[in-house]
Amino acid sequence: MTTCLVWVAGTLVRIAGDVGDVRSAGALVSEAAAVLALVPAPPERPGGRPRPTERLTQRELVVLSRLQQEVPLRQIADGLYVSVNTVKSHVRSVYRKLGVCSRAEAVRSARTLGLL
């Protein structure tokens, strides 16, 4: 969310600058700073990553539990009677919600959070 707000603020400042209105640009910077100050910092957890703000769905938890078995996604899909694309979608969602980039990180994070 913060990244989005920073982008919007930067865009508004560029627009104000393009029209040559320094006063508006200053006002936009002040408003953007005020909004960003209201955004709460995500809670920290061991390892420096924020805790997931979204809960994992039941199906994502099932896929996550299968990820720790170190089997190919195709095998997970076959075992769950879904397509491999469905499993990939669940895996991406799990990674996003846990703030990780790999299977090993997801499993480690899930164990730390007590999900596995």
C-alpha cells in the first residue's frame, strides 16, 4: 500500500511540476506525506519479514503442506485432482501472503508461524 501511495504522490507532484505550479506541487507533497504518516508499519516477526496480513485459505494450507514434501507441482496437482496451473496459482498466493520467494522460504516461514 505504501508503494502505491508513494507512486501516486510522485505522479501528482510531476503533474504539478509539468504545469509549472510550484505552490500546488508543495501542497501535494505535504498531503502525500500526511497520508503516508497515517499508514501503520507492518508488524515485525523474527527474520525481519512482516507477518502475513491475509489469512491462507484452506486450499492454500493444503498446497503449503504438500510443498514441504519436495515433490513436483505436477504431482501435487495430481494428488489434489486439480490442474498444475491451479496449484501454481495457490503457490503464488501463498508466497505473496507469506512474503517469500521460494518453496524453502515458504516452508520455513510457515513452520515459524505455526502453520505446519
